[in-house]
Amino acid sequence: MKSPHQLAEGLVRQWQRADWREQQLLPAPGSGAWPLRLAIGLPDATTFLDDSAALRQHLQQWQAVAGSPVNATPAPRPPSGQPEAVNAWAERHPTHPPVGTVVWEARRYRGGSAAVQVPTHWVLARPSECMAAIARFGGPAGTAVWADYQALQSVLSRVDPAFHRLLLRRLALWRGVPEADVITAARMTLQLEPGCAQGKPLRALALAGNDSKFFERHASLLTALLDVRFDGEASAQGLTAFLGACAEGEHWLLVAPLAPGLLPFARQRVPATELHATPLAASHILLVENERCLHQLPQPLADTVAILGAGLNLGWLAAPWLQSRQVAYWGDLDTWGLAMLATARSHLPHLHALLMDRTTFDAHAHLAVPEPVAASGEPSGIWMPAEAALNQHLRTLVRGRLEQEFVSPQAVADAVTQWRWGT
């Protein structure tokens, strides 16, 4: 004879099997997946005669299970109080659905004066009852299963049915990812097509409300979702190649002179290793985190070259020739942007920060968005006191991220011009 905890632990083990999850939560028509009818097992005569305490505990455990017996003969009246573990679970999970019903049967045992009602089966009519039973009686592993089930309910109801099977079978692919990001990834996948990046970096693709670092954080999830649409081609080719984006093995930066005649080109991509070794003929160097902000920079600006798109690749700033230049840095106003600023200043202590202050953030706070994942609290470089204070402030905000693209053109022009001319 089995207890509710033993049967729930068996259900937990079943849940770990992708085939079982698919069969029970995405059943084929007429499959008869529900209800689940779990055999409890009957007490034998030896237990009835020689171990009345074990039998009494067994009956009390099943009497405490929520739901009414499904047979016509009423079960014995439950004890006045539930077992302590059940009470504790009920307090923690007051909104859980019922945990099924118990089938009772009258059995006569040799040596007994009357028939005894014993539980024979636990009937779970639908997925919600099954998951509630797992959560209530499955221990810590059952709590984890309940969390997975709740996430599935929330996500599957809001994404295209084409992705249901993948998300149900591969829980580890997105467990721990914010549900909003999973939903966004599914919506993005419906908009992506082979080669759609047209040579741009993945982070430059703006789809379904994603932010610029979305592809970096969720490359595995996006690849798997695209495999559903395109028969595994995203995995076969790699996400970058499949979407036609520029490869990022050797980090290339966009170099753009802000005045005519400084360089023999209007703009050009240059590997970071070459920039480290090759001095640029300009007294002022403006570093910009994201290259798509080039159109925001004031031009012409004498003796000034902008280098855009470095992101986290900042080691080349240790180039000796940069020590004699006037250098400014402008990045996103979020914890990652401030972390990059600190790293950049560790290579160039005289570096000047532009538009990365509390005044700029407050002036554009209505355009700020949530930062999905914050950078480490301790920078790997140098912050000024005001920058450290701003970092702490941004971490307290629900919407603590202001991307460069949303800073007003006039604010950018004023800040860059004032830095260039020292006013």
C-alpha cells in the first residue's frame, strides 16, 4: 500500500520525462490521457492483524486528501485535524486546485468484526489536479514541478501553438528565463527569416520590442525556436550565419571622422587589434558604445574621430597612442553601460564621460525601460563618486535603463560640442 507522498514522488519522476509531459499536457484527440487512475494498493491481512498503527496512519493520510470518494459508500469520517505537513502545505498554497478524489472500497479481513473502508485508487481528473497533487505531496521536487507548470501555463497561452511542443519538452532551455522574454523570443521568431540581418550585427535587429542585447542573452532559445520553423536549419548553420548577420570572431569597430579630410574615408570598419596598433590622426577621440548612434553625433566637428560599436571589447583602449589624445566615452545609461565606462577608464584614466549622469537620466526617464539582467555590482575599473551613486540609483528603479538611441539629438550635440571645445 502506497501513501500520497509515494505516489506523488512517482509523478515527479514521470514529469522529468519529456514524452510523459507531452502525452499528458498535449494529448492527441481520443488518447484517453485523462483521468489518471493511480493504484494505491490494499493492506494485506498481516498488516490488518499485526500492525494496526501503520494501517491507521495509512487511512488517515488518504482521508486527509482533498476531494470526495467517487464510490457510493461513504468513507469513514476524517479526523478533526489534518496531518501537520498537509496543513503547512495548505497555508503556503491557499489557491491550489483540488488534488483529485480517492476511491474507497469496503473490505473484510479475517479476524475483523466488520468491513473496513480502504482506499484503492487516487483519481486525478485533469492536469491541474495532477500538478496540485505533486506540489502538495511531492516535497521540494514537487514544488519545482509546480513552478514549471505555472510557467508553462503562463507562456503557452501567449505564444504561437507551433512552439508549444518545443517549450513543453525542453524545459531546461528556458527555465529561469523571465516569462516575458520567452514570449518576446517566440514573437520575434515569427518575424525572423533566413538572411534577414543583411550583414548587420544581430543586436541591431529591432523586433517585437526586444532590446539591443536580447540576441546575446537568448541565442540558444531563439535558435531552438527558429529550428521549429525552419526544420533545424538555424542549429545546422549557426544563428549568426542563418540570419545573415556579421560574424563577431574578430571584433570590428566603426571608425568615422567627424570632419572632412581627417582620414581618407568617410567611415570604415577596422579590427580592434589594428586600432590598438595604428594611431589615428586626430586630437580628439569619441568612443560610442553602439555604432547605430552615429547619426546622433554633430558634424562637422574639427579634429575629431568617432569610434563606435566597441561594446564590452575595450582592451584595445590600452593602446599607447591614446594616452596623448583627448578621449570621451558615451554609452547606454544602465548598469552595463556604467560598467563599460569603468573598464574604459581603467585603460584611460583621463577619459571623460559624456551623457552618463543623473541629470541626463532624469531628463529622459520617461523613455527608460527595465534592464533585464544587471551587471555585477563591483566594476572592473574606475568610477567617479557620482557614477557610483548613479549605478546604485539605477538598481533601485523598475525602469533603470536608458539606451543611447533615446537621448535627444540636441542633448547629444550640446554635450559633444562642449567636450570638444572645452566649454
